Amino acid sequence: MTTHREKRCRHCGQRYSFTASGPGCDNRVNNDRYCRSCQGEILVTLRKLPIRVKLEWVEVEQPTVEMCEAWEKEWAEEHAAHDPPHFLPYGRRILPCLFDMNDMGNVNYVGIVQGRGEFKGRQFRYSTWTKKPENNTVKVAMEWNMETGDKTAFWRDL
């Protein structure tokens, strides 16, 4: 299903059609705040500016996959009875799963969780395989400072 919304550009004031979902929603000039002309100019201007910080996922030994799964379960339980009643209790990121083409029963699940305890304030991405636990991984989100090369700060979505 395709969803279009009539919007007014925050820069030039012109009315335009924003594609919220369906074909064309991922077009780079499709923006919920700016018309296609203004968004195109923004993109051209931004190409001239260097990227200063990137998100880098770095594999870690601790926490374990089991800890990440427990945190995800705790979060879901804490928010299951949350008000208002229309609140979605499983408000996690939806990531595509993978299937082993040689063994369709071997499925990969990827989850993103916020650390707890000594890992509080850090974001983790964990990957589990149903039949190949030796391929399970946990990665932490790190800031990669493109100017200095530093990768010691933990990434935080603000």
C-alpha cells in the first residue's frame, strides 16, 4: 500500500506530495520536511561537507548473546503493562532474519539492545543462529572519528 501526504516545504513554502510508504518512499529527494527541489539542493550541498563521525560495530566478548537476549526479554516484560494501553510492548528494531540455504531450519536472528548494569549506556547488536551457535556474535556501537581515526567513544543515538 502506498501512502502519500500533502505537505508544505519548510523552506520555500510550496505544496508537494510526500510519499510516506510504498514505491518511491526511499527516493533520496523524498523528504517529509522539504519539497524535492529544496531537498535536492540540500543533498548537493551536503556532498561537499566531509563526514566527521561514523557508526562502527565492533565485535566484543562481553556481554554474551545470552545476556543480550535476557536484556531484550526484561525490556519487553517491563513495558508489557505500560500505559497508555495502545503502547507497543515489543518496541524493538525490526531487522531481517537470514536462512541457511543448505539447512532451512538454521535461522539467524539479529537484535539490537541497550546494555544494562556495567554495560549501561551502550548499544549492542547481537546475532544468533539456531543450529550454529559458534557463529553467534555480539557487537558494540562505537563512534569512528573520521578526522582523528579514534574509535574509543561509545555511540549513542540522541
